[in-house]
Amino acid sequence: MNKKVYMLAIVSFVVGTVELIIGGTLDLIAADLEVTLGQAGLLITIFSLVFAIASPVLLTATAKYERKSLTLVSLSIFFLGNMLAFWSPNYTIILIARIISAASGSLLVVLGITIASTIVKKEFQARAIGIIYMGISASLVLGVPIGLTLGNAFGWRAPFLLIAILTLISMIGVTFFLEKIEPKPVLPIKEQLRTLKNNKILSAQLTSFLFLTGHLTLYAYLTPFLKSAMGLNGTLVSVVYFIFGLAAVLGGGLGGFLSDKWGTERSIIAIIGSFAVAIFLIPFVTFSLPVFLIVMVVWSMLSWAITPAQQSYLIKSAPESSDIQQSLNNSALHFGIALGSTVGAFVIEQSSVIHNASVGGIFVLLALGSAYFSITRSRRVTGLKNTVPSS
């Protein structure tokens, strides 16, 4: 395996960390910028929404540019976005900063995936892409506890300064260790979307979207939930987040094991069904921290156990457009994060954070229904040109 792939994975980790890094400090941001908790939560929503939309659009728009130079330009813009967030005097400026970071970050992630698949031998391409996705997954899991720890110690702006410093280090690595890479043809967005004309594939992507929506409805506001429903202080909240992150990382391995042992379809149904039970239980176990932690660990592990099973299912269901489906699934996940953060903010504004888990659970049940619908459909050609239907 080309060692440069790991450098690209680090870049993806740095970019992905920014998305949820403020999740644990929303109350601090709201107090400092004099906005509501729901408005602070929209900083996650806008990032995820821009990320999901900009990813395929910018990749297509920059298809003719040399990849190393494009990566460095994108990193520079990403650096400026995070410094702007660090310096932001009000809510409007940090909102603009989040948009800049999301747009440049989305391009960096897809560049990392395409470059990784280019610089390795063909037999290592799948593994290289998997390493990039590991960086993304780790960032989404660890972003909140990192931001929470730094935010409580040095203020909510500190995480953005850390990301800016890591971005500069990434730029140095790309400058000295990555060779120039000429661009390859990129499939037009319209052609990519044509693959979703198949109900089996569309409902599979919808499953990811609904699942993440349900998860983020609570997870994006876990800090206020822990403080208001359980009376935890900042130190204990940090401990809870690190336990959550560790369980999530282990959950990714569990998902791969279950997928290999039971098959992707049975694994997806079992994971989503169990996840629904866990998230509905959350409000009823707040009377005891040990009991809550047990349920939370299950919730956390299952939140990422779905990823390898879902990715394998998409490859199995649409082998002729598997690379496109991975890209579209990445957008579906971020749309889910955006909607979940919005729904969570609405629930808090209209009632109480204690209800976020139940509302999120409803979306998880919808994801279960979507998964069942997809699994019970027969596989046909996905609408991609020059593909042959399976027999």
C-alpha cells in the first residue's frame, strides 16, 4: 500500500473533524454569541448541507485541474475558513466561515478518494478508498469529544485554531510528498443521479439518510441533553463523549463482522432495529448514569456498525456503479446530518431536549422501513450508461 494514502486519510480526518467539532460546545457558542441553542445547532446543519451539495458539484466543476495544485488551493481556503471561525465576532460571520469550510472541505474529501485510487495499484484501490473513509469516520466520531475537551479548557474558539494548525501541517505534507496528478474524466452529475432511478438503490440511499437524521436529532444535542436531563458537569460530559467515541469505533468493526457472518441484508435490518430500540430507551434510563452508559454504548456502537454493512450492500446491489453509489451515499449521510441537526433544533425550541431521542427514533423506524423495501426489491440495471443487467 502506498504510504501517501495514509497522508490523504489524515487530510480527510482533519476536514471531517470540523463538521461536528462544535457539537459539544453549542451551549458555549450560544451564550457567547447571544443566540439560542437551536440557532447554534444550525451551524452544524449549514455545514452538512453545503458539504452534501458542494461535493459532487465542485468535483465536476474542477474536473480539468491538476489534482495536487487543486488540493493545495482547497486546503488554503479551508484554512482561511477555520481562521475566520476562530476570529468571528458574531453569528453571521461564523455562519459564513462554516459555509467556506464546508465547500472547500467537501472537495478535499472527494479529491482524497480519487487521488488515493489513482496512486495505488488496481488490486489495492478498494483498500485505499477504505482507508480514506476510515479517516472520515474517525473524524465524525472523535470530532465532538476533541472539540468538547478543548472548548471547556480554552473556549469554543480553540477547536477551530487547532484545525487551522493541522491544515497547515497537511499543506506541508501534500507539498513535499505528493506528486503532480493529472485529472481523470468525471461523470456528469446528471449521469450520477440517473443511477437513482432504480427503486432498490434509491431506497438504500434513503435508508442512510433517514438513519443519520434520526441519530443526529439527539447526538448533535447530546451535551445539553446530558446537562439538563442528567445534571452532568463539563468533565463528566467529556468522559461520556470519549466513551461514545470509543464505542463507535468498535462498532465499525462489529458491523463488518456481522456483515460477513450474517450477510449485508440481515445485518442492516438487525442493526437498524436494535438501534431504534436503543434510542427510544435513552429518555427512560437517565435516572442512573451506569444504566444510561450501557444503553448509550449500544446506541453508539450501532450508529457506526451500519456503515460497513450499508456500503457492502450498495456495492452488491449496484456493482456497475459502485463508485458512484459510494459518493452519493456520502452526500446522503451529510444530508441526514443536516436534517437531524435541524429537527433537533426545532424540538428544543418548541419543547425540550428530552424529546429529541423519541423524535429521532421515529426517523430510525422510517429508515428500517426503507431498508426493508430496498432489500425486497429485485436488482436491475441502475440507469448508468454502458452497463449490462445482471442475469
